[in-house]
Amino acid sequence: MQIELASVPPFYKNGYVVACEETGEAVIIDPGDEVDELLRVVRATASDVKAILLTHAHLDHITGVGRAKAELGVPIWLHRDDLFLYDGIVEQGLMFGLEVSRQPPVDCFYEPGIAFRFGRYVAEPLHTPGHCPGGVCLAIGRTDEDRRELFVGDTLFAGSIGRTDLPGGSQEQLLRSIVDVLLRFPDDTVVHPGHGPDTTIGRERATNPFLIHV
């Protein structure tokens, strides 16, 4: 699996291009203000992007969706429970004193048990509400292997967890999502968060102050 990350101010939010090293098929995850960097990666690697996969619809994770859609012409995937946030991106911007544009309509909604395939890989959406109602984590790995890497949006960070003081947030629900969904993965599972450095499930299980006593 080939993973390229981009992050720019003001939010320093991580956007990803994840590609199959054998076929060149790829997905873009959470294109925000760093979308031009992600698209440069796509062009430089001649990746054949098949979808824009969103972990959730807070504005820093979706401001680049329109640019990505216009250049790549691929479907936008989101959890239905976050559609109110996606459609309310202009209002979200006003909360932060920012002027942002509406994004193109969502094409597809994640459904339980339905995974997205690209090349030799599969992206399995796992509903992990708490940071917001429609938050998902994407478990990505080869179709012929059990091992997965987790692209968790703002559900879990290295040494922290997502904020829950925005509309639809719930710390109790977020912790339940982390424990019931993410901590079931093996300790060596790599975690790619929406902000900050990578971590592993084992490291967070052992040292994350929010998780030690749950």
C-alpha cells in the first residue's frame, strides 16, 4: 500500500492518497485545504483515483472536495448521518470566522458490510460516531490478507481523542466507538489520524490518557 500525506494551515489537517502499488488504483481520503498537494501527488504518480472517501464532514475535512471532484470526476462517499454537516459547510465556516464554499453533492453513502475496492485493496467503513454522528474509520488492507491500517479521521489521535463540543458530538459515544470498534484491532495496527502523527492501536491502548481507564 502506497500512502501519501499532505497537511497545510490553518487546520493542519491530514489528507491522504492511498494507492495500490500493483495496479495504481487509488482513493483520496478527506481532501481539505491541502487538496492541491494531493492532486499533485495523483498526477506525479499517475494514480488512477476511484473515489473520494470522507471520514466525516467537518469543514476542514471537506473544503477540497469540489476541487478533487472537478479534476477527477469520481464519486464522493460519506456516512448519511453527517449529511447535515456536509450541507451546512458555509454555516460551519461562519462558526470559525471563515468564508467557505458549498461542495458538490454526495454521490454515495456508506452502508454496513459494504466495502470499497481499489486495485488489490479494500476500504471497509466502520461507523464510529462521537466526534460527530456520521464519523467513520476506514480499515484498509489487501483483499487477500487480514491485516488492516486504520484511517480514523478525528476519532483517535496520538495521545488524544477527537473533540466532542461541536454539534452532534458526544464523548461517551466517542469512547464507546473507540473501545468497541478500534481497540478490537491488533496492537500492531497502524493508525493514520486526521491531525498529527501516526500511532498504533497498542500504543494508544497503553498510553492514551483518555483510554487507560475505559
